[in-house]
Amino acid sequence: MPTRKDHKAACRMAPGMGRELVTTPVTEAESLDQLFERSLPSFGGAYLRRVWTLLDECVGKGLPMTCSIAGPVTVSGQHYAWLNPLLDTGWFMLLSTTDAVCYHDGHRALDGAQQHPFHEVPIFGDDGALRDEKTIRVTDIGFDEDVLLEQDQFISACLREKEFQRRMTGPQFRQLLGKRYAAQEKQNRVPEGLLALCARKELPIFVGAPADGSVFLNSMKLWALAQAAGGEHRFELDLHEEVFESCAYHFWGLRQTKQAAIGTLILGGGVPKNFNLQPEPALSQILGLPDISGYLYDIQITTAPITDGSLSSCPPAEAVTWGKVDQEHFRSTCESLSADYSMVMPFLVRALLEKRARFERWAEKMGEEALFAKHPAARGYLRPREGYRLLGKRKELLAELMKEVRKNAPRLEKESRYPLAAAKSAKKPATAKR
């Protein structure tokens, strides 16, 4: 049985443990980051403090980060509120999300959007009445069904354009779609959306379940139309290359960055989270490459209960056993907060942006080198806003990873063999006697 000494030793290794309990009044906090650090002493507040502390550390150390986000973040307008400002910092290398997030991102740029504004509806109202008036509800957000129909027309029209009529990976596709969204936004004078921002920054967007959403449903429509009418529909997603592409970006973070490590921010769970965590086992266990580490920082906010066994609730410590999170440092660089991310992310993002703005002001006064010497974290915060632009380096990074795979080809060929049990062939139905 563990002794009291064992428990105390384990506690000292846990993130945030062993520090003096700080209980500064909120009236003395001069900024949000000070409030997070000094006025959240315990319980759920302490979890939030640790999440802030790790985000602050990861940004300050200059680690490239991935972001995984599940949930209707675009239909609810949260991308305008805090996600776009966060991604626009240049701190993130890629985004993992859902087809629905990409689909709903285009609604507010449609030609008919002003006639169909988004509005609040009761969560526990009369959904039958909403259906009668053709109002779609997403929790407490309502919008006209005509928006979906116009969006379907828009997506179908895009997919018929020349640049889409080929085989490509999901990030390539969503970059093209983001450019089309950007043109609509400019024409109709609406704020920049999520896909347009990512296209501008050449920030890859991965969707692990592309067929589970209305963007692909419209591609299915065009495929069916081509089958029925004898035409052509050449748009196709190359899932093999897409997964390989995600591995190439992870490999880049480990081999070609000064930090030789990457972090991840996971908001919600589901397929976006799982796809975001897959490159490490794909590189190490499947492709057999040596010295592949998982995420150094893993910061997660989810509402899923840890006892349900789902990937959505899986904490970073469990991911360590799969190799997806760094084994040596996870006790001090990982945290999972049980919360609705829509309730806390606006404040966390604002705190991060306030701190960056403060470093920018100090840099103007004392110069960057003096600032970096006094506050090393400023270097990470003040990374170039244009970001890593990995889509622009895509071919180069895929080629570099393929070079490593070729070196390992004999081993991979050997490991692709297995003494399979003989499968029984299906019996042919007996011929009926006349």
C-alpha cells in the first residue's frame, strides 16, 4: 500500500502543487492575468488558474501549438468573439475541427444573410413551433432554414468550380473554400470568418470525419447528379495523404523548430481531439520512426465526465500511456479542466492578448533585446503574427517525412505481414430444383 510519504512525493510532482496559497483580493488585480494567477486560490478556480498558467508558459516558451475544437463554434459566433483573435496571434500551427464548423462559417457572408439574421431562442421553448416557422435551433441560437438552403447552393457552386475539380487533402480543400468565403465576406461587407482567416494565414484545417457534415453532403449531391446524368464530378479527398500531412506537421514541430517540441489546446473532445492526437502514434508506432515524442503541453477543457470511457473525457495522463503526450513532463505541463469552454475561453484569450499588448508597449519603450533579457517570455508572446504558414511549406514537409519513411521501408514491409487465419469463403446458394 502507498505510504503517506509516497502520497506527499506524488503531490509535489503535480502541476501547481507545493506553492503557497495566494489569496490576493480581486480589487488589487491590475489585469486579467494577475487575477488568474493571484485570486483563484482553490477548487474549480485553481483548475482554471493552472490552465491559465500552462497556456501562459506554452506561449511564453514559443512552442508551436495545435488547436482542437469541437462544437458549433461558428454558428454561435464564438469565432468572432475569441477564436479568431486567438488564431490570429501566430502562435498556432494547425486547427483540428469538424465539417459542421466549416459549413456554418459561411452563413453570415451569404447574399441573403441580412434577411435571415441569427437570434436567441429559448433552450426549453416550443421546438414544434420553431419547426413550423422553419427556424433551426442550436441550443440557444436560432436562424432561418433558408440559410441552410442558400449555404448548400453556395457550397455546391464552389465545388463545381475548376480549382475544386481534383483530388486533394482536406487542408488544401479548406484553404480553397476559405478563399471563396473571404470573397463573399468582402463583397457583402461582413467580418472575416474562421476559414478566411486560416486561408490568409496558411493555417491548415483538418477534419477527421469529413463525411459527417453538410459540406460533404453537397459533394455527394454533385456525385449523385453526375452518376444519374452521365456527367463528371472530380472533387475527391485524399485521406491517406491528409493523415500523412498531419504527421508531417507534427514531425516538423519536433525536428525543425528551435523548441523541438509542440503544445496543444483541446476544446471539447470527439473526432477533432482524436485526430489532433494521432500523429505521434502514427509516426512512432505505425511508421516506426525513432525519437518521436508526444505533446509537451496538453491543455484541455471538456464537459465530458472522466468515468464515461470516451476519448472526449480522456485526460492528458491517460494519453501518456498511448504515447500521445510527453511522458517525462506531463505532471507539470498538462491539465484538464472540467468546464464548458465557451464560459472560460473569452477570458483566457483576453488575458493572453492583454499580456502580449503589454509586452508590445514595453518593447517600444526599452527595445526588444532588453525586454527579452528581462522578460524571456516576451519573445514567445511577440512571435511574428503571420504565424508558421505550414500550408505554404506543405510539399517540402511531406517530402522530408517521406524520406524518413523510405529509410524505414524494409521494417515497415516486414511489419505488414501476419500469419492470418484462413477465412471461410461464402457458400454459394444452392440451385433450386425444377
